[in-house]
Amino acid sequence: MDHKLDSTADAIAVSLRELIATGELEDGARLVERELADRFGVSRVPMREAIQKLEGEGLVELMRNRGAVVRTLTESDLNEIYGLRILLEGDAIFHAVKCMDNETLSRAELVHRLLGDADTPQRQGELNREFHELLYRPCANGRQLKAIRELRAQVERYERLQNTLLADTPVFQDEHLKILEACEAGNARLARSMTVEHLASAKRIVLQLVQAE
């Protein structure tokens, strides 16, 4: 019974993350348990658990007299998040390069080409995540990879709203290519440096979006 509850809450959490990432649930939007439970056709217990999961990931916060709301990130939040992403992702790819096989590199090359041809922000976002996850996965540090995914999810809704982050494909494709070439050359230091530079570019665009609101 408990396992079933966990599975339901996990599935709901996935759906809520997507609603936040696409902007359907905007910054400051209230997550009313009763209304969301009716929408998903579940009881309020797994819905409450799903919201708690998102709170733990930093996507949702509990506010007095308002209940659970989608967290609004400040410039300070973004500086902290990207600071951690740079540390974690730079370290992940540094160690991953040493364990990367030809199959991983071939898959990353394919995803890189597909990303260049993607014609919607959603598809671009999916391929962008897949590209980075392929290159980080060989580091084999499950906790580190989980933290990277959670930090990315916290800012992803800003990235999808700011079309230039992925729609300006040539710039990001150039950066991806430099990362990929460093991996293919087995140059862990260069791969880390190019990843840090890539994240710094993304940070500048996301900060510009938040500052303009």
C-alpha cells in the first residue's frame, strides 16, 4: 500500500515539474491540493506528498496564509544555483571523461546533431538535457547526478521561457561541440573548462530574463 502511494506521488511530482517547467504553473502560483487532486484524479494524500517532494527540490515553497506556491527565484537564488551547477557539472564531466566509451561519445554526437535540427523549444530542451546527461553519467556518482538534475529543474522554467537560450542554437551548438571535442580527445581539464563556460553563458541569459521582469 505504501509502495503504491509512493509510486502515485512520484508520478504526480513528474507531472507537476513539467507544468512548472513549461510555465503553465507560473512563479507564485498556488498549488491547491484539492483542485490538483481533482485534476489528476487522485486523493489529497499522494498530492500532498508530491508537493512535499517538490518543496524538497526547491521548486515549491510554503508561505504563511497562502500554502504551497511555485517558488520565485531571485538573482541571489540564481547566482547560488549556477554557482553549484558550475562546481558539480564541471567536476562530473572531469571525472566522466576518464571513463567515457565510444558508445557514449557516438550517442552524444547523434544527440548534438539532432539538437541542431530541433524546431521547438520543448524538443530543444529535451535534447539539451540528454546531451549533458550522456556526458556526465560516466562519472558514476549517483548523488552528484541527482543534485545536478534537481538544480537544473529549478531554473529550467526560465530557460524555456527565454527562447534565445536554446533557440539561438548556433551559439549553444558551438559550445556543445567544444565540450564534445574535448571529451573525444580525452582532455578532462578542457572538457571541464568548456562546460563551465557554457553554464556561464546560460546564467547570463537567465539573469537577463529575471532582471527584465
